[in-house]
Amino acid sequence: KPFDRPASQPSFPPFGRTSVFLYLMPTMAYLALLPAALLSLLVLLHAPVLEGSSLVGPGAVGSYQGGGGGRRHGGFVRVNDPPVGFFIGGSSIRAMNGIFAGVKEIVSQAELDVKLAYRHDQTGWHMALVGHSEEQRARTGLTTEWQLLDPSGEARFRHDGEQLIPGAGTSWSHVHRPKEQGSQSEGVQSEVGQSEGKGSAVSTGIENEDDVEELPWQVVGIGSPDLLAKMRRYGEYHNHAVRQALGGSDLPQLPGVPPGGSFSLRPPADLVLPDIGRTCGGEDPKLVREAAIAAVRAGNQWTAAVLYLEVAICYRRARSFREAEEWRALALKLFPRYVAALFEQGLALVDENRCDDAIRAFEAVLHADRDWPSIDLWLVRAHADRHREEVAKTPREGSIEAEATQLCVAWRQTGGCDPDGPREPNADVGCHTNVPGDVSGYCECKGKIGHTAMSGCRHEPFRCVQQCTVKLATLDTETQTEVLSEPPPAAPPDQDPCSTATGAVPPSWCSLNHYVVINVPCDFAMDEQGESEDLKRAYKKRSLQVHPDKRGGSVRAFQRVAAANEVLVDVEKRRAYDEGEDIEREAQQDGSEGPCHRKKIEHKYFPERFDFEPFGDPHSDRRERETREHRQLERRRQEAFARGEHQQNQDQRRTEL
């Protein structure tokens, strides 16, 4: 039905945000136009209602007319026609989030005077602008209101009407109406497995009903059928990604099973193991092997596999990785897809700091069992470890002399795009630094190797350490022997021992991985008080090894080990480190901060946990407002504290006088 424009002045929300028609302008232009905008707003507030147009509600986004995705801001605009659809996001009732398209009628438990109606593409939720009865008009002063109705037709949320696009967030409220017996509004699911979630069912207890997390925190009007179709394609792509992830199509294939082998993933629940004193402290591998062989002969292959794996775990925690791998291989030989053994393989690779291999091992576990305990956190940890290793391997800037090798001295830059041109010594770089392709010069190599890589301003980027090695290979054997027999350049006394410029492998305490620095298992045990004997022993041993009074020790190494222990011994700091909170977030196209490391990795492997968000994070504005309010509250608290201190000092002086 067409929108019935009331003759009365619409109620305007309080000024709180910039108009949508201003938010795209550069900052300086916005500041310049701010007085004019305020004047326009005052005129708007006192102008008569324009026929065929309506204000957008507070926190909403104006009718979407195309352009890039990402974060979008709300404000005050006028639209001439009702949107052909809506996008709702940010609600903890996940079945309510998504695309709503216009329909002619809706299913409702009550008689409704429907002006506009929209239906969720997948879950059966409805959004409608409905007319008020005479009694409601007299009570509220409004002629219409927006409602969100669950698949049973029961109104769950409401918003003041008088506008073609409702607001978002707390401008909506829960509908407190008695629930009839036999309502079937609970447990609704979409085709990609999304459920309404905790607290989604209507209850007569208001205290359990008014959860602000359930409100729609993002409301976007979609302005044309073409854009609605475009949004649906985006949504289908998201659903396709979810189905791909659930099917494991982007994960490594599970290990192959030989002819006659077993495809079993886990031992039977009623498996009984022989009592042979299976503890890491006193377990005798010979007794375990004999028990396992006896079990295989008796047809109890799972007994043997479990025994093999337990010994492998003990060896890994004792840092005997070769023995651990041998025993783990025995278990996987019996059952190539034994999930616990695949997971233990991932832990061993984490302990050995083989990050890429660990990621593939955990991906295999995910392929076999998406519900494996904490597999998401281990994937997050493995990716965080890999990121830190990549940062550690990034060449650090230092002096040209520090990058000199046995064959290479430095890159010598010249001017005029001519390798024989005038020298530009201020632009020289070290042997391990990339030489860009738009500069001229040559590589100075040691002794009889001479100069090489004579380059103009058009060449592929290279490093002189590689070019000197290539030039050496072109010399005769006698010259090569003479060059290689020369002693390597002495390292500067202040050279960083953690530098990778010379090609030497840095000591383990240089690692950014705290577990590697202390040489403690990645899954070391904790008691009920949050303390770990494994960590204490490893830290004591490691700190003695790198103590400044010991040979090979240093103050810097000792401090690095202490810093790693400080993180691992604290439960909260260790959690933040494991989840990669120290990893810098990437900036979004709109300048806002990107997702944290954990969320980014979880989104990659578990897209079913995330809603379709084509317009960016629905809670970004909300979080910014809460942060701003928290800062204001903290500033007022500090000012009050300062005033109290001042008053106390004044009183003390009066008392002394």
C-alpha cells in the first residue's frame, strides 16, 4: 500500500550526527560548510512537511544508491520514495540480520494496517510500517510505527513511524505484549545454519527480554531493484563461502588410507587400556611397545595406537622431538586419520617453531572434526607465530658495513643513469638491501671479484650479495679458492646479535615467540592456582643458560628471557599473546581500524560464525561512542580527584596555620 503521509509535522530526532549528504566531503570542506549546514537544519526543523518525502531515523543510513561497501554513517536526509529493501545487521538474534525485500502482505498474529512490508530473504522475519489505531494515535501522537516481526508473526521490536527509513540501535525497543500459548517463534534457523541465539525467544519476563544486544544496530535502506539484486548476490557469495568452509573444500586433504586400512577418526568410547604405569615420569617405552605389539596381535589396534600416542606426547613435552615423531608415526600408521594424533602432530610442530607445517596440521584436524576442542584457538596461535617469525626475518636497517659479507662490500650508487657517472655515496646501501630498478651504480665485491652488476636506471631489483656470488662463479678455480680463503669481515663490536643481515642464524632467545625463548611446551600444564611447574623449571634452566656471568650469556639475552616469562606466567597476558593482540591491525579503506588477529583468522576458517556485513561493522559507531563516553567519565573522575586533592591540601594548610 502507498505510504499514507500524515498531515502533521513529523517528530524530529535530536541533532546528533552529520547529514548523510555531508559525510563524504573532506574534513576541511566539512568544517567550512558546518555553519551553513546548521542554518539549513534550523530551516528544516521549521519547514512544513514536504509531500512525498520523509526523514531518515537517527542512526539509520539513507537509501543506499550504490558505491563501495565498508563503514557507513547515519544522519538527517530526506528521501522521496520508500526503499525497495532493507539491510539489518548487528543484532544478537542472527536470524533477524540480513536482507529484507518488499512484499505485498505479511503474516501477523494481530490485525495490522500495513503501509509498507518487507520480508527477510531466508528466515521469515518481517519488517513493516503499520498504521496506529485511533487509541494509539491519541496516546502517542503518532500515526504509524515500524515493527519487526518474527517468523510466527509476533511483533518483537518497534520504532516510531512518520519516516520511510527507521533508525538503528536504541531508537528501537522491545515489544512487551503478552505471549499466547503455543507460539512457535523459538529456534528459527536460516539455510546457512544461523539461529536466533540466546535470549531470542519472547518471554513474559521483561527483565529477560530487554537485551540491547538484540536490537538492530545497523539499518540501511536499499534504493533500487538493481542494487537489491546486487546485495543478494553478495549475500549468496557469503553463504557459498560458509558452505565451502563447512565442507572443507579449502582445507588440506586428509591423509590417505592404504588398502585394507581404517578410516576411523577416534578410538571407541569403551576402550580399556592395559595398566602398565603410563606416566610421563616413569613410562618405559619398551614395556609400552611390547603391550602395543600384544594388542595388535590380539586385534586391538586402537589400544596400540593410543599407547603409541601417549608415549609420543611424553617425549614431546620432554623436548625429544625425534623420538616423539617416531612414536607418533606408529600411531598414524595404524590409523592415518587418527584425529588426536594429527592434533598432537600440530602441537609438536608449534614447539619446533615450524609455523607453516603446524598450520597445515591444524587445518587437517579442522577438516576431520570442526568441533575438535580449541582448534580455532590453535589456528589463531599458529598464524600469530608465523606472523612474528616473518617480522623477525625482515631485514633490519643498519650500517652498510654491518651488511658486508665475505664476498660483498656494498652497492655504490652513481648519478646520470650511468654506472660510470658521478658517485652518490649518500645513496649507497648494504649487500642485503634491495637495490631498486630505477637507480644506477654497481656492486663492489671483495678482492679479485671486483665490480659487478653495472646498472643503468632500467633493471630488475636485486641484492649485491647475490650478484657477487654469481660473479664469483664465473672466475677460474684458482681465483675462487683464493677469494674464499680470505678471512670473513670482522663483525662490528656493536652489531646486533639478532640481526639476519650476515646470514647467520640468530640465537633462540632472539625469537619473538615467548615459548621458543624459554623452551617450554606450547601446552604446558597449569594447576588450579594458575601456576605451572613446567614453566618454572624451563625458566630457571633457560635463565641460567643466558645469565651474563655464563659463557655466551648477556644482559640482553637474560632480560629477553625474563620478559618472555613475565608474559607466560600471567594468565591474562598469555591469553592476549596467544590470540595475537600484539599484532598490528590493518587499516580499512575508510581509515578505521581493521579486525583483530583472532577475528581475522576465525573469519577465514569459521565464516559461519559471522553474519553477512556488506556495510562494515554494525557496532563501530556504538563502540566509538562508548569509548568517548568512557574517556569523558574518566576525565571527570580525574578532575574530581584533583579538586579533592586540592581541597585537602588547602584544609591541611589552614590546620597548620
